[in-house]
Amino acid sequence: MQENNQPRFRPVPWSHLETPADVELWIEEHNQALQQHIAKHESGYGVCFTLAEGGELYLQTTQDGHLVLDVTEEAAWVAPLIMAAARVHEAPPGRMWVLPDDKLVQLMIGLSGLIASSILVVGHNFGLRGRMGAW
């Protein structure tokens, strides 16, 4: 139970990630935060990035080795960058992307300069019924 109606999670101003080592450190920090703040029974957890030029991108890793991205309509402009970072030739129909998790480092380096803030999320519908996040 939350006291004083305080939000469970708060946005964190983004620090630019420039190297694979920066991304690995960010991943480790988020893994620790999720382990501390997400209960085992909760699903739909991951991170939401607010993009400086508009829109949000939700990211979840799955236990079966995938990245699930939910790109809001306002953030559809970022699709070419996701395609380039993930080395895919076309965007999926709709707003859900499923990529191999070995694309995470390239994706984060590519997106890093576009992110204004990040926030942990829980209960987000990542469009994959029954999947729990691996973070």
C-alpha cells in the first residue's frame, strides 16, 4: 500500500550512453532496480523512455531471449532508427516490435541521444499474453 498517494516510480532524467560499457552498466542498474521494486507476481514490467522529440517507447526483455518494444503513435518517427540499430529491413505492422535480445546494446546506443527520461513500469500490456519480463 502506498502512502500519501505518492507515485510508485518516478521519471529519471536520462544520461547519454556512449559505449557498450555504458549500456552494460545501465542494464545492471535497471536489473537491480527491477529486482528491488517489482514483486514476483507482477507482470508487464520494463522501462518506459520518454523521447525528447515526442512519444514514448516501452522496453521489456523476455525470458526467451527477446526484446519487446511498444512504440507509441507519437514516437513512430523513431522506427527508422530502430530498424538501423536492429538491422531489420522493415517495421512490423502496428506498434509492437520483437527483436533478438542481442540487439539491446546497439539499440540503446542508437536511441540514447533521443531519450529525455526513463521510468520503471509495471502492468504495461506488451502485447504478448502470458509473457513475464526477464528483467
